[in-house]
Amino acid sequence: MSNDYIYAVARIRSKELSLLSRQDIDQLLSCKTYEECVRILHDKGWGSGTEDSAEAMLTAEEEKTWALIRELTEDLSPFSPLLVPIDYNNLKAAIKCVVTDAEPTNVFLPGGTIEPELMVRCVKENDFSPLPSAMAEAADSAYHTLLHTEDGQLCDIILDRACLMDVQEKGKNSGHQVLEQYTELLVAVSDIKTAMRACKTKKSKDFLDSALAPCATLNLQELTAAACKSPEDIFSYLSSTPYSEAADRMKESYSAFEKWCDDRVMALIQEQKTNPFTVGPLFAYILARRSEIGSVRIILSGKLNGLAEDMIRERMRETYV
């Protein structure tokens, strides 16, 4: 049994005490105005108090989370399933900026594992060898596809699928069950979303074959066949998979489906509360922070747009504490 994370987990346990509880969420929901919500969040230590918008405050909270993780461990490789999607998003931006001869200003997300400037240089020089092998292969394919077809969606499909496969591979090779389960869920949910969108826009089988990423809990042949028919056929197929409840929520609304996905992640990481010896609790803490930031974003958006409390409440995710 490894003791490498005992100190880090002890620090995380103390930080978990400051996560928003159900009572905290209820307090925010009961606020009469957007400004009252922001004031309460500032009182709870959110942001620095100098941000010019609520979104800037939420971004600051995300940065606080990663600053803590970097303080606790120099090895961020176990968290690559959360960081690699940022890299692929930045790679999309780099390729499109170079191909369209646009200045890459305010198009890159912070927090990835690869400097965006390196990506831009790789695209300009048509040499992707400095990138990780899986990413380099996808980048080369996406770049030449966009260059010759001018089809931005096809470029995105290539990189999105490669990202999912890369993330899942990292989860499988992590040696940590929670990471493997999380990445499997991430890929499966992404495939379900893609299949539903493709069905509604009447995309071809070839499109689905190029867009869906393989995973253990879905049969892509059956999912593709269903998506080529109707949403009802997709629901029928999903009823025989671990995602039958997800299908039920999708029948209600897309927001209900999104809530199911987030709550499923929360249920997955709850087990890490009793795990003091591995990276699992740190991974769980990051996801818990992401979830509460997402919930706060929903509340603030609802208050800003004058939605009734009940309408906002039904969108609330489960809390970690």
C-alpha cells in the first residue's frame, strides 16, 4: 500500500470542509437577486473580490483548485484525463487559426499540459512530432483535412474522437479504478450525445463511424444502427445498457440528461471519501470543485435571467459534502 498521498489527502480532507453543502446551495437559491448571490459567495471566500464579473470569479475558483493540487504534488500525470481535453481544445484553435491566417488572440484555454505556442509552431511548420504520439497523429490528420476540405466540423470530429480515446487510454493505464471508471463514463456519455445529435440532424453511418469513440460499456455498431433510425431506437438500445436511466432523463430534456451525467460522476467519486492512500481523493476533489462551480454558474445564470427558484432548483447537481 502506497503512502505517497497521505499528507496530500489529509490536506484535501481539510479543504473539503469548505466545499458548498446542500444548505449553502439552498441559501444561494433563496437569494432574491443575482447581486445577493455574488455577495454571499464573496463572504464564503469565493474569488479575490477584485473580479469584474461573476464568470471571472468562477474562473478564479478553478485556478485556486489547480494551484492547490500543484502545491500538493509535482506529478500531475494522474490528472491528465482532466487536462488533456484542454490540450485538444487548444489544438483545434491552433489549427484553425493557422489555416485561416487568423491571429490566435483569446482563443486558448489555460491549464493544459502543452503550451499553445508550441501547437501553433507545429501547425505552421507542418511538423507535429513534438506533440505526444496519439495527439500528433490526430493533429496531422485534422490539419490536412481542414486544409483540403475547409470543413471545420470534420476537423473537430477527428480531434474530439482522438481526445476521447486518449483520455480513456490514460484512465486505463492509470492504475486507479476511479480514473478508469470516470474516463469510461466520459467516453460513453460523449458517444450518446454525439449519436443523438447525429440522429436529429440525419447524419450518415460514415459520419457516426468517424465520430464515435470505442468504449467497453457501449456497442457502437448497435448505437450507430439506432442513430441512423430514430431517437426512439437510441432509447430502446440504451435500455439494455448501463445507461438506461440516462435515456429516460434524455426523454425528459437535455438538461435532465446533463444533470444525470453530473450526478453519476458525483456518485462515482463519493467512495473516495474513505480512501486515504491514493490519488483518488485528489481526483475526486477536483471533480467536486468542478461540480459546485457548475452549480453556482447555473444559479447565477438563473438569477440574472429572472428564473423562478423552482426552475433553478431542478437543475441542481448533487453535492459532494
